[in-house]
Amino acid sequence: MDNKKLTRRSFLAGTAAMTIAAGCTTTKGKAPAKVSVKSPSEMVNFAGIGCGGKGSSDVQGALDAGCNLVAMCDVDEKNAAKFYSTKAGVPTYRDYRVMLDKHKDIDAVNVSTPDHMHAMIAIHAMKMGKHVYVQKPLAHSIHECREMQRVANEMKVATQMGNQGHCGDGVREVCELIWAGAIGDVKKVVTWTNRPIWPQSIPEPLPEEPVPETLDWDLWLGGAPFREYNHGYCPFNWRGWWDFGCGALGDMACHIMDPANWALTLGVPTSVEVAMQEGNNAQTGPDKSILKYEFPERKGEHGKMFPAVTLEWWDGRDGNNTPPHPPEIPAEIGIGDKGSGKNGTLFYGSKGFLTCETYGGSPRLLPEADFASYKKPEPSIPRLEKGDPYIDWVKSIKSGKPSASNFNYAAPFTEIILLGNLALRASTNIQWDIQNMRVTNSEEANKLVTKQYREGWSL
């Protein structure tokens, strides 16, 4: 290459060998990818896609991590107005495609939209060479997870899913305790949440209302099937509607199941059982449900063999569907979130219990009396700066080393979660063939592995 013609963009196309972050493994048979890198001294030019609601904190997080904001995009100007007002002079757009085409200097974007648009926007951006930070759950379908992982590796971009607890110290301590054998063999894990905190169990579409001038409803729908606007869909409440969101499971399991997924190297479930659900229908998710995932014996971190394990998921509005408190743990000792117990994880081991909070924080060995003299293992997993997912992602952009929840970790993990939604939506227990990406015992569930997009939209 002629050094006199070395442009900023051509420099960014350079690559560095990508190694797997501590605890984050690639999909079987897939070689580690490479990541396009920037000079550590260069500013990352960043654009926000989705700037209202959670998007505002994602954009601000990227800025606090040192990014330079060059443009912002949101289809709902009213929802984004408060955040827009704090960034006077930065160009704003409704259509992410227009923004990306106009601003050739954009290096990286966040995708903080309803779930049904995650894959479409992220893949579009990655194919243009942009680094992407995508909110959880990573995608709306299993096929989308596979495609996002494939494109990320093909385009050699830095990726991060927004399950921020994966960057924290707590989940690392959980892993270290499990790997050290603190509670022995783990054959059962129970996870739970007080979600949904938005409407679900609604059997019919909502009645048509006038579309606000501040909202581009067609762009908001994107690839989803057309339906008339109603304020009950957006903002926020889209989470419960299957066309747009992934329900309580999709919203929270990327946080709450993460300690179990990493610590136990869960891999691929052989089956998912719908133990209970109330209020599920073709339009929206249930008001409460219980799922049971079965994982076979498998090899985990450092060659350690893990026994077969059952992972339970409990969700229910206002905490009305929580697992029973183990009799071995005194009733006055809380599990899960400290003070409330509204969300959490409980590992059942042959030597005791380990519980942690929503994001893997505050791990505790129980019963406390049994572990009074237990000495915790020395930290072995590198801690991340401030436990911050945005700093971690920006460092990935600049160093070529993968972020903690890069798509080689996030995509297979999200696939596990979405298998639960296949079972819920088909109201049946399912068996999964990972190699052929098929549900082998339910054609109704199998149809949901992929999805159809509205005319004019595609991955």
C-alpha cells in the first residue's frame, strides 16, 4: 500500500489476531475471528441508533468511555427529545440507513431498539464495517443469532451485547467459586424474575389510534408484520408482544442466566420443558411461566467435566411466581437480590448453595454457618476496568482483543434463551438439534426458529 494514500478508513481496516476473552468460548468448530482495530490514541467516531429510554444510557455510556458522538437516530422524536436536548448541534435522523450512508466517518454504533430490529440494524452496520454494541437479547430469533455471529466474524468488527453484568466482578467470583468446587457438583440451578412489569397476556391487537407526528410508525415497525399504531406498543411495552419483543424471558434471562451459563459452560440443552404458563397466546407472552432446561454432561473451563444439570426459569408479574425457599437455608436468609429477592440465581451443589443477584453481583455461599471458615479462591479471571461494558467495548475496538460479551459468547447464549420462547409460544416441550438448527419434535415450534420480514426489509 502507498503510505501517502493511507486514509483513516483504510487504517481502520487493519486487523489484529483475536483471542477469546476470559471465560468466553467460540461456537464449536469456528476459529477465532479477527477484529478491526484503531490506534489507542484515535478517537472512536460513534453514532447512536435508539436514543430514547435505555438507548440514552447506552449512548452516554459510549461517550463516557471516550467516544466522539457524530450523529444520533431514533424513529420516536418525542421519546428521544430529552436526550437530544443534551447534545445540541449533533445531527439527528429517523432512518438509520440514511444516517449511516451520510456519515462515512462513523466507526461504531449502538443498537438500542425493540428486539425485532436488533439483527437487521446490526448486520447492516457490520457489513459497512461498523463496530456494534447491541442491547440484550441479542436477537429476536435463533436464525438471527446465527447470522449476527457469522457476520461479526466475517467483517472482523468489535461486538458487545448489553448484558452488563457479564463485565462485572460478581459473575467472575461466581465462576471462581464454582470452578474451585466450593459447593461441589451442581446438578440444579434455579433462576427467577419479577417480570413482566409491562402488559402481557393480551390476546388481540390493540385498536387503531392516530400516529403521532413525532413518530415514524413505518420505520418503527421495520421488518415486523404491519399493524395499526396504538400507544400501548411503544415506547417500552413492546417487550410483551411477540412481533416486537421476547417477553420476560428474553428481557431478563440474558442477565439472570448469565452466571450459570458462564460458570457451568451450559452449552446446548437437549430439551426445554414448559412446566407451567398462564396467559400465553399468539400475540403476547404469558403473565407467568416456569421452564426447565436439561443440559447433558459436558466439558467446561480448563477441561473440568460438569455433570448433567437442570436449569429452571421462573417469571411472574410482581413476583407472584417465585421458586420455593430451600429448607436447608434458614427462612430469614434471603436469596437472590439482597433485600428484595425479586430476581436472582440459586445454584444447588452437593456441598451447599450459591446465590447471586440479577447481574451476578453479591455472590454468597449458603447456609452461612457451613461456610464460616471457607477461604475463597484467589481471583483468576481478569477484572475489567470499572466493570464497564462500554469501556470494555471501546478497548476492544482499539486493541483487537474481544470484549467480554462479544457475539461468539452472546449469540449461543441468546440461542439458549430463545429456545425457551419457542417452547412457550408452541406450548410444548421441545428437543433441539443444534447442528441442523431444528426443533425435532414440534413443527409449530420449528417454524419460529426463523421469521418472515415485511416486504422491503431483510437481513
